[in-house]
Amino acid sequence: MMRTYELSTTERDGMIDVTSFVREAVAESGVREGYAIVYCPHTTAGMAINENADPDVIRDVLRRFDELYPWEHRLDRHAEGNTAAHLKAITTGTSQTVLISGGRLVLGTWQGIYFCEFDGPRRRKFHVKVIGD
């Protein structure tokens, strides 16, 4: 079973907790044992699993990404001017795989699943494929 979700991002850079959407897809699938693949079909956005308890972690991650990949760089040649967004998306990756056991996502105490926007605001999609049983 695959579900597609849409969301609207509101800032150039942001990490949106989509854990509840993935849980919903798992529940609807009826899968008790297996895994869920969460996939982002965009070249300037990605998926990550990270801490979801302290919002300062997200702020710090985004700030450090900006330090590593400054938005404007004198050597960038990409005409759209969003090379930093592409680099951030490459760093996070396009997908995350989460185990399912007993019909529930196997996540650590502090973990959440994030859609990572690096070139917003935009209307975006992500897909959840549930496989098992």
C-alpha cells in the first residue's frame, strides 16, 4: 500500500514533523510486521529521522546547514540560485525506512520523521509505502 501526502511549507528552510502521517499510513495498511519507506520526490527537499522533543534541535540543525551550505556563494553557477537547497537535500537524502512491529513504527523515544524543506515556501508531496506481513 502506498499513500501520498501533500503539505505547504511556509519558509525557505524548515523541518516538518510528519510522523503522524506515517503512523496513519501504517494503521490503514493493517501491516503488523514489516517496514515503511517515507520518500520525498523533490530535488530541494528531503527526509530525516531526528529528535522531536526539543525544538531547539531543529533550529540548530537548520542553522548549521546554512553555515555548511550558504545560500549565496560566489562560485555557484546554477541559474536558479538554489544550489544550497540541492546540497542540503543530498545531505538528508530522499527517503527513510522505519521498521514496523506489532502494527507500530519502531522509533526511539526521542525520534520523529521529518520532511525537510530547503527551497520554500512551496507545495510539496511525500509518499509512504508500507510493506509487510
